[in-house]
Amino acid sequence: MIDPSRKVLRPDKINKAVLQARHEVRGVITMKAQEYEAQIRAAKAAGQPNPLPFDEIVPCNIGNPQQLKQKPLTYVRQVTALIEYPALMQTAPQAFPPDAIAHAKRLLDSGFISGAYTHSQGHPEIRKDIAAWTTRRDGVPCSPDSIFITDGASTGVKMVLNALIADQTSGIMIPIPQYPLYSASLSLFQGATVPYYLDESKDWALAPGELENAYKEAVKKGVDVRALVAINPNNPTGQVLPLDSMREIVRFCVGHGILLIADEVYQENLYEPGATFTSFRKIAHDLLGDDMVNKIELVNFHSVSKGFFGECGKRGAYFQLDGVLPAARAEFVKMCAINLCPNTIGQVVLDVMVCPPKPGDVSYETFWAERNSILASLKRRAQLICDAFNTMEGYHCCKPTAALYLFPSITLPEKAIEAAKAAGTLPDTFYCLEMLRETGITIVPGSGFGQRLGTFHFRMAFLPPEDQIAGMTGRMAKFHAAFMARYK
Amino acid sequence: MIDPSRKVLRPDKINKAVLQARHEVRGVITMKAQEYEAQIRAAKAAGQPNPLPFDEIVPCNIGNPQQLKQKPLTYVRQVTALIEYPALMQTAPQAFPPDAIAHAKRLLDSGFISGAYTHSQGHPEIRKDIAAWTTRRDGVPCSPDSIFITDGASTGVKMVLNALIADQTSGIMIPIPQYPLYSASLSLFQGATVPYYLDESKDWALAPGELENAYKEAVKKGVDVRALVAINPNNPTGQVLPLDSMREIVRFCVGHGILLIADEVYQENLYEPGATFTSFRKIAHDLLGDDMVNKIELVNFHSVSKGFFGECGKRGAYFQLDGVLPAARAEFVKMCAINLCPNTIGQVVLDVMVCPPKPGDVSYETFWAERNSILASLKRRAQLICDAFNTMEGYHCCKPTAALYLFPSITLPEKAIEAAKAAGTLPDTFYCLEMLRETGITIVPGSGFGQRLGTFHFRMAFLPPEDQIAGMTGRMAKFHAAFMARYK
């Protein structure tokens, strides 16, 4: 026991904004899972029998594909290995296809040095590649100067919110449910949260009038609404916004002079046949033409962590600005400069994401085969789990159409709600903790994302290997039946 | 021109704390250098003659060794390449020494996945290695749980200051001169800066009574002094604190209940014959014994960016806590969780830093030869530049003993000070801009680090390749003579 009497970092003295921030994706459930994992390991090391009713933790609390055995794309790793150790071009050329070597060479020749600080916004050649890719994707010109590479999208989101929130009256509209990075950042920067609710009965679409109502209510309270966060495809709901809703959001932002934050990191994770991604940039340009730079401020986010790359550990992401004043852009340059630069390997993976092998390149077929196999498998896994959920008492799960998550609602019996209260936890947290304790399956309670009062949900990343899905849903169903029997 | 009338991100609306932050290491001089670089490139691309009086920018504004041709350590890159693309162990085993393969295998076997989010504090096996190394270095036990790996030390420093600064009365003592990350973070988090001055006449040592005076003055103003930052070896002065000063700092912190932030990222950059690094952890333990956990809160920082690794682009660093309450530690875990995890390759490089090849390993001799060659060359370069400075009129430069920087004082003529005022810049900034304009050499004015009123300095990273040093100091001397002639 450390004597707390003379400590500075004591709960009563620590910055309250820090104390208040919450992030359930790596919160109480995850910590409990880490404890169980340590118990299993310790028993094994001591040659003793496993004290727990499961052999391993199944981490479905987070979209972390490679932790659950998704293989990295071969071409990505060939390029990063060559960048790290270019001598391999001479000592082991046979171990690499010529297009991977050419890719690494092109970056190295452009002055990219993986051991050096790059430009604070990221290496110019890589930003040029991202800008060209963005221009092609949207049919709307994009400048390399508008791109800011960061160590993961989380860093960028925090940077943008930090600049936007001047004081406690600065309001940010966030969807409910939302990815808790937004609520945590709003706590950290002490801004006003302005929630707008997605409509579960309409597959989590935007309900008519919802934005205006949320806005009016905030303004009535003296909030200066400055930005709206749209997460599309959505985390945690796994749904895609209809184009009409996207247009409504853009018009709403233009009408009220609100900056639009478009979190589009799941843009490659679409599972409906023929589905294609439409960016808010493209929608804004369709509606406003080239005058969009005067009519709206738009910041969009993308990342190598999701999609079919799943390179979460690389912390490679960027945000891109449209319609933002040069003076404001300069502030972001400065904020990036304080961190010196984003990590270089994350930058390389971003470059591969926007410059994948082309038809005719040696790696083309392998790359696309690996991609298609990952996405097809994700789709099958999502459907299998969703189907299993919809046979379970009191579960309702929307058809999985995007992202890496299912977000079923669960009807909890009164007695379970009382038991949770007695245990001092929220009912959905209670349910998730019980599931973890009995199955080792780690999920995140809906309260971590926000949900309508009296409803309960959890978020589950559908990432366990395909051959383990049936066993896992079987264990969940068995747990759930016993839970319901206990508390009915 | 974008119409500013309806914009949210406008200088009058942006968070003032963001607007006020300054970071001169990548500030006005660097931006000017980027402009010149673009001009040279554009002329070259257009087949036109270079419009500037120099052929290239010499970036001495930042400690970025590999940008100036320092080679990465071979073993480091062999391990990172193998981690990125483990298939090379089968397809190109001849391209790697067995110890590099064994190192990569050990990390992979411990469950390290470079494409996956790790534990928010960093991969457990790597933290175990860092803890064991720290224990050996200090002779003081260190737990892996006390280590927090971050994307560069800057991220960690900001995290610690964010928790420490509860409101505008929370004071942080920083040395003057200091690395501007601290002043920038104090602006961002709106804390009270409590400067303590280093004594240039004593080779930037701590003057007797300085800490107490600075503390008393702050307390008189109503400041709640919470932490003291010590940078040792020092950036920007390039000096090492005598052991007596370190003891004084520890006693001061213990006496007033102040948390000690020990920025020790230059601990491998020592140039005096026989010099060894002593950490604040060791000093605190020497003075306080095992009771140090009750008597002091100590956070120390280390990084792969400096030393002889110079792997700045990897953004691999950590901070380590001693005597910090579990409840406070939990807050850092949560703050890290909001960012999900530090980048994985930075973690691997950290592991190599604390587990270099051992005697008998195949890579042992090469590793140490590369290390010694880098450090010996840094020492020679520092001395050459320092000697040149001390022949220049009005320059005074302390003997370079550590880090990567020289921080000479310069006596500027009255007329130059007036010319700076007329140009609307500070005198030292004026001098640095003039030098950049005429020589392409990029340095950082002392005002970016803090200096006593009426004195002028600049910081120069002594990193240009050895064969270019004489030419560079020659150009600086020529510029300086002309500058003095112009303004005398």
C-alpha cells in the first residue's frame, strides 16, 4: 500500500475531465477478461487444472481481426518488410514479387525514411497518393495539403474535437449509439454532448425530424452547436445510412453552419450484394457543386485498421479537410507538429491501401483473392451469428450489412435488472459480465455506446474464425437460456 | 478564397488553448525552410536555375538523425522486417543472422501480432523486457505494469500533464530553457507555467536556491505547484545535471510533495570520456530507499528516437511510474485505452533497445561497432561545430557533453534588434530567418525554448554528415560576419 497522503495524482486532485472520460470498448469487461486470462495462464504455468469453465477468452469486444487469426495481406507485409530493411532487395530478391519491390523503391526514392520524422502531416508522396485515390473515389478533387496522417483515427478525432470545443457551451452532435471515442473525447475536452438517436425499428436509420429536434433542444439550453458526427458505415450498429439520410445530414449542416465530421473508417466493410460506398464528400459535392468549400466544413476519417487490411496495430489513419479555412488548417499543422509526426510504417500501409497492385501486376490476383476471401468470410460469420441471435429469447438483431459488429437488443427480465442493481452495475453490463464469467466471450454492453432508456444491447465483433462460430453461438445460447431461467 | 462568414473553425471561435500553443522546433523557421525547399524543387522540375543562394536545406532544427543520413542499426531492421513478414524465416533465412531470427520468433511466440491492437499499455512481453532492463540499469525493481508504451514520448508527456493539470491554478515547474513540448502542452491544458532558470554561466547547471525561489513566487500567486519537469541530459542545452543537482531536485520534490517528471530520452547520448547515465529513479532510491514509493511520485520517459538508434519515425517510447497510486495508474490505463494502443513496430524497436545482441550472439560485434561509430561521430561533430562557434564574434557555446544539440548564446548588435522589431519578429528569430535565407541552414531561435530576457540563443542539432561540417560552419561564419558588418 502506497501512502496517499502526500500524492499529487490522487482522485480528488486529478483533472476531473480525465476522471470522467469512459471508454467501454476497453473498459470494465475487458479488464475482467484480462484477469481471467491471467488466471488460466497462471494455472497452466503451475501445471494445475484450469479453474475456469472455459479454455480461453474470445475477444469480441473490439474490431481487432488479426488477434482472431485474420491473416495480413501478403503484399502489404512484403512492402513494409522491404521498407524496413531495403538490403533484402539485394540479399533476397527471390522472396519478393517485383511489384512489391517497385512499390518500396518508389517510396524510398521519394525520400521516405522509415527511421526519420516525416513532415508533420505525413510524407508528401504518400499524401499525394491518398489525395489521388480520394479524387478518384469521389470524383471531387482533393489536395495532398488537406490530408493529415495520424497515429490511428482516434488521435485525429481528438485533435479535431480539441480545436472545435472552445468551452462548455460548444456542442457536438453525436449519434446514439456511437463509438465511445466520441463521448470520451467530449468528456476530455469538456464540450456539450448533443445526442441524436438512430431508430432501431428502421434498421438504425435516421428518423425524420430527429436532427432538428436535437438541435433545437440544445440551442434552447444555450449550447453553441458546432459539429455533427456521422459514423457511416456505423459502429456499433453495423448499418449503412441511406443516401437520402446522408443528403439530409449535409443539408442540415449547411443550413445551421455546422461542421460535419464523417467517420468513414468502415467504408470497405459492406456485405450487401452490389453495395458500394458513397462518401459524405461526394454527397456534399453532388448537392453543392464546387461551392461546397464555402457552404460546408467537412472532415472525413479513414484508417488501415478496418476494411480487409485489419492492420489495427499499425496505427495508420488520416483525416482530410474540405472547406476549412487556411487559418484553421494551420492550427492542425501545429497540433501535428507538437506530436512531431505520425509513425512511418502506418504511413506505408496507408500507401498500399490507396495504391494496391494493379491489373497486370504480379501480385494483383493474390491481393484480390485475399481481399475477397476476407470480406466473404466476414459476411458469412456475421450472418451465422445474427441468425443464431434471432433464435434466442428476447434477442433482436438487425441484418448485418456493414462494419465488423452486431448490436442486438436484448430484453432482460425484471429480476435480472434487480440483480444488476444489487450488484451495483448497469443491467447490460451485468449481462455481459455474466456471459464472460461463464463462456469467456467478451462483448461490450450497449451502455458503453448509448441506447434509449430502458433498452439493452451489446456490441459483438463478428471476428472469431469461421470454424469456431457454431461452437461459440452454441455456448452463448446455452448461457442465455440458463440466465433467463435463473432470472425469469 | 473560402468565404469565412459561416465557418465554425474560425480564429475567433477555435479553442483558445489550441490557438495559444507554440512549438518552434517545427514552427515559423521550419515552414520557411519547407517553402525554400519547394522553390528549389520547382525550379529543378522546370529545368530552371535555382533561384536561391544555396543548393539544399540543411535541417538542423530537429534531432532527426536518419534524415541526415545516419544509418539505422542493421539488427534493429532485421528484427522489424522479420516481424512484418515472418515468411522470410523460410523463404530467405540466409538473409538474416540467427539471433535476429530468434529475437523475432521470441516476440511472435509470446503472442505479439504486428497487425493487431496490443494491450493498451503495450505488449506484455515487451513491457517485461523493458522492466527487466530498467531494474538492471537502476538496481531498483521495476514492474511491467508500471510501463506505458506510447506513440513517441510526446504523447506520453501530454497524457501525464493532462492528468496533472486540474485547472488554471495547477502549476508545472519547467526548466528554462526547455523543450517546447512542455510549454505547448501547458498552453493546451491551460496550466500555470512555473519557470526555473538554468545558469548558463555554470554550464547550464541548477543555481542554488533557484527551485525554492521559483516555488515560493508561484505559491504567492496562488499557484498549486504539482510537478517539476527535469530534462536530463538536457534538451536544448546539451548538458548533464551534476549528481548533486539531481539529489537537490529529488529532495525538493519530496519536501513539497511535487511529482517529478524525468525526461531522460537522451540517456545514451553522453560524450564525456567515461560518462555514465544516472537516472532520477536511481537517485531517488539512493536517497529514500524502498520508501521512495511513499515519498515521491516519479514518471520517467525514454524513447527509441534518440540515443544511437535515432529511430524517430518509429514513434516508439514509454513512460514508467514509481510511487503513483493504483487509482491514478488506472486513469493512465484508460487514457491509453482511448487511443487503443501504441503502434506495434515502435514497440518492437523498444524491445531491441532493451534486449540488444549479447556477447556470443552473431550480431553482437556488428551491433556494438555500429553503435560506437555513431556515438563517436556525434561527439566529433559536436566538438567541430562548437569550436567553430567559439571563434565567431559574440558567440559563446558550452562544451557539448550530451544530447544532440548545441545552444550557443549570441550577442546581437542594437541595430539588428531594431531591424527585427521593424520586421515584427523577435531578434533571435530574425537572426535565424536571415541565416536560413542566406545559407539554407535551419536552426531554432532560443525564444522557442525560453531564455533570460535580453539574451539570445539558438539550438542547432549537430547531425549533418561529418564531411559536410566544415563547409557548413564556414557558411555560417561567413553569414555571421556579413550580418555583424551589416548591423554594427
